[in-house]
Amino acid sequence: MSLEPDVALVAAGCGLFTFMPLERRIGIMKDLMRGMDLVTLVGQGHAMNKILVLLRREALRLTPPVAAEDLASLSNAMTELEHEVGRIAPSPSIFNDHVEAAIAALRRTYPSLDRWQGTP
């Protein structure tokens, strides 16, 4: 069986696994980002940490070749995200800006993503 890099094996509870396209995984992060203004400071911290875990998993899935610019962009965004989460009162808007930068870098590393979006 051949796995495409933009499709991940994701745990679905009770030891079951399912395949989930990159765009769906990114959609989960975007849902967490949209809800950031609706929760308390503690809830924001929890959502930020969840997003960081998801982005780390995506970064670990990268396979060569990855453009140096994309790797640098992703690395810089992750560094800024770690810094923002570590603040006493992190800013959701600053955090979300860096998440968008990381997502953009991830998307550029998956050339076959177009077929999941239905574009020719």
C-alpha cells in the first residue's frame, strides 16, 4: 500500500486509525484558531498548545526534498509560536499570524495537495 505524504494515518479513538488529508488536518487547526477569541485565557493557552502539537506532527511528517525557504519559514514560525505560548498573556492574533505562516510553509511542501482540493 502506498501512502501519499499529504494523507496521514490519524488515531480515531479505541486504537482505530483513519486516513486524513492535509487540508482536513489544517481545518482542525483553523477551527481552533477561530475559537481563540471565544474562550478564557486558560482556554486560549490550551488551544494554542493543541495547535503546536498538531504543527509539530506535520513538521515531523515532512520528507525531502523540502525547499530551504520553506524549512526556514516553518522553523521561524514554530520558534515564534513557542515564544508566544510561553508568555504570561499570549496574544491570540499574533499566535494566529504565526500559525498561518507555518501552514503556508507546510502547504508548499505538499505538491500533490491540489488533487485534494479538487483543482486540476
